[in-house]
Amino acid sequence: MRMLLVEDDRMIGEAVQTALRQDGYAVDWVRNADSADTALAAGSYDLVLLDLGLPGRDGLSLLRAVRARKDATPVLVITARDAIESRIAGLDAGADDYLTKPFDLDELAARIRALLRRSAGRAEAVIEHGGVRIEPATHVVSRDGEPVTLSPREYAVLEALMLRPGAVLSRAQLEDRLYGWDDAVGSNAVEVYIHGLRRKLGRDFIRNLRGVGWFVPTATPETPE
């Protein structure tokens, strides 16, 4: 999952970016509304974390502009503006959730997971398909009840594919979910993670459409040997 963090406070920005990266998210961090606008126009994000008290152009103005152009990317406002009027203004401008500073990083992570579930049309807190179960809150993965150990990026690839069984994701789409602007991308990194997942979950759990990308079949794949 790839997120855009819009936060001008260096200490808060570094703490949030570090925590989210440790949770396996790719995080791009900008410090003003104009840079955020450029990032949103150039890339695809699963979630935006938006401070309102930005230098120059206000975060609320950015939010209204994003919604005016029919961009439905989930937006979680993180701000020091705790007055009820500010909460109402943020939600009415199109925010999906509103969290006031200072906040606990564990609560932030829980709210992010809830918004991602909602945007994917899921109510359940776990994702299950073909005997494989993943728990986004803990990154615990199991196959037919047996635990499976994955690297953070193997987990990120698996989650992206399992959220949309049958949908083919290209290398570029998977790289977008794995890497932020500051991350080095290996030429065959996605193939390496797919190979690791097939070895651990069964060679038929993830399939390749040659020249297009990878997908988790909607029919239950065979049990790994």
C-alpha cells in the first residue's frame, strides 16, 4: 500500500513516515499543499494523511480541490485543530476521518486499516482466500492454519493481490505499492518476491499472465506439496 503524507512538521513527519514504513507501507512525504497536489496528479495512492495547518495554502483548500476533481482517494486528516467546528469543516470538505494531534501511532495505524478496509469494500478485519489468511493488524499469515513467515515486501505483494482476487496487477502497479520516492527499486525485485511467495504458499497460488502481470485466481488453487 502506498500513502502520501502531507505534513510540514519535521518531527511529526519523520515519526509517522518511519512508523508506517515499519508497518510495510510505502510512504511519500511532502510538506505543503502544492507539492501534495503535484504528487496526487502524478501518482496513485491508497491513502492521504493530511495536516490542515500547512504553510501557504491551507490543507482544507487542498482537500476541497481534491474532491472537486472527483478524486476519491481516502483522506485521513491529522491536525492540531481540535475544535468541533474544525472537525465538521474537515469532514464536510471530504475527509474520511479526522485525528487530532498529539495522537498515538497505534491509533493512527488502526484508523488507517479501517479506512483501507472501507475503501476496498470489506467489513472484516482479516483477508482470506484459497486457504491463505492474512491479518493486516499484525501481518500474521497462515496457510491452512499453519503459520507462514514472510518478509515485509512479500507481505505487501501478497496483500495487494489478495485484496482483488482475479485482478491482474502489473510490475509497475506492484512497485507503486512497495516503494516510495526514496526507495531504490531492483530491476527484478517483484519477480523475487513472487518467487518467494510461490515457494511458501504453493506455486499455483499466484499465477502469471505473461507480459501483463500476476494475479491470485478466483478458484481455489491446489495445496502446496
